[in-house]
Amino acid sequence: MIVVEHFTKTNCTRSTVEDLPIPVNSRVVSGFMGPYGSGKSTTTAGVRTRCLREVVVLEVAGPLIDVVAELGQAIQRALAEGPPGVVVDLSAVSGAEPDAVEALAMAGRHVRDWPAIPVAVACADQQVRDALAAHPLGGYLIVTESLFSAVSRVLAKPTVAVQRLHLAPHPTAPRASRNFVTRTLLDWRLGRAIPFASRVVSELVLSSTINAGTDLDLSVVWDRGALRLTVRDHGLALPGQLPSGFDLHGRGLIAVAGLSRAFGVLPTADGGKVVWAVLDAPRPRFSDRRIRSGHATTSQESPLFTDSCGLAELPFCAGLSRQPA
């Protein structure tokens, strides 16, 4: 609950509300009656979050330009929870300036870096849909004209393989994370990725253990040749405070940047953060080979694993990657 103190509203030159304290529910659209009870209201722009079959729906009210910054943070907080997908519902939006549409299109970078969690936009305005589709990053978004079609397309995405581990903030946490990743990747027939993934997850867990000092939640997710490692802490933050970043320095930062194709940080609703890294890890291919004896046998080819060793343009900002926009 938020209490607005000394609220004042004027109609042209006439004061209609003066010095009034008003309690307002956070992230809930609120309205106030017109000066003569005519039924008109002033609507507070904002973003409301709800779920439809585990898909996070962000309902936007008011002019998009007024809420696009809040919407960007809401998208990141939703993605930090690892849902099947996120849908931005613009059904109640009044007006969409080009700058606001471009800012919304920037959400496509999350899907570019990790396509397993789709982000959709439901908007009845054809011009807005066309502008999003034409944007280099907006092209990664699912853009539809209705909420129903947006949710349906998100749910049509295939599920991904995921394993989770809860860790205490103990000096043994990095070793436990390496062992967990090793076992998981062996089960998934991704053995060639183990040295790279183990190094990256160890650095992420070590950083969170030192800087956050809270329990950690580690997840390992594989989807269509990409491996995503996430480490979530539950550090307390002041209201409105954003995560400071990776808290990685020197050799740790170089290791994560050099072995991953993208990495970043997402804020969480409880004031903590989710640090993530995505590595290339295609599945091994199987082929039938005949040995000299003439008997057929199936052998496993070595998987190709590409590490990003070029360190010329390290992504020091949260959420950035070395892939072109």
C-alpha cells in the first residue's frame, strides 16, 4: 500500500482537490471522479502483473511513454522467475509514441540472448505492431493483435530441460555447483561442455556467495543447443534500488565473458538478482558406422562446442552481449 500525501488536482485554473492524503495499491490502476461527478476520471498509468496458465501477463494502462521504463523493469523481474513466457498486454494503452515503441522493442534483447523464454506483445494498433516487427530487436518478440493469440503462441513453445539446486552461502558452494553441473551435463550427453560450464558457474556462485551472502538458487537449462546457467541470490535492497551488476572483476569477469556467448543480470521482486550466462552446447550427433568385421554399430560423435574466446568487446553492462543488435 502506498499513501500519497498532499495530493492536489486542478481543473484549468480551479482547484478541485487540495492537500488530500490518498492510499493507493502499488501497481494497481486507480481513478478519481471528475470535479462535478460527471463520471470522468483521471487514470493513473501503471503496469499490473497477473498470470494465465503460468504465463506472466503485464497489463499496461495509460500512455505507453509514461510507463515504458516501469514496463522494462517489470519484464526483467518476470523473466527472472523463469516462466514459460511473458506477455505485454497493450489493450488499454492510449497512444504509442515512436520513442516509447522503440524502448519497448529493446525487450527483444532478452529473447535474442535466451530464446527459451519468449516475450510477446498484444496490441490492436497495426502501426505499433509493424514498428515492433521492423525493429532489429523487436523482431525477436512475438507480436499479435490480441491477448489470447499472444498467450497461445507462448504456450505453443516447447518445454525445456531444467535442473535446480539450492545452495547455502558457504565456501563449499562453488565446488557443489561444479559437481551439480557435471552430473547434469553427463545425464544430458553434453560432456564436452563440462569444463567450460563448470568454470562459469563456479565464478558466478563464488561472486554471489561473497557479495550477497544469502542462500542461492542455481538452475541449469538446455534448449536447442544453448546452455543457460543462472544463480539467484536473495539480497535485500532499498525500494527502487536496482542490482549493481555482476560484482565480477579481473580473471572472473574474463572467464565468464570468454566462455559464454552472452551474460547479464536481472532484478528480482524480493530485491535480489539473477545472474545468468548462456553458452553454446549442441547435442552430440549419432551416426551408424560399419567396422571392418562387417557388423553394424552405433557410435557417438564428439559434440562441437564453441567458446567465445574473443575478448575485444567485453559486455560490462548488465544484459549486454557481443552479438550485434
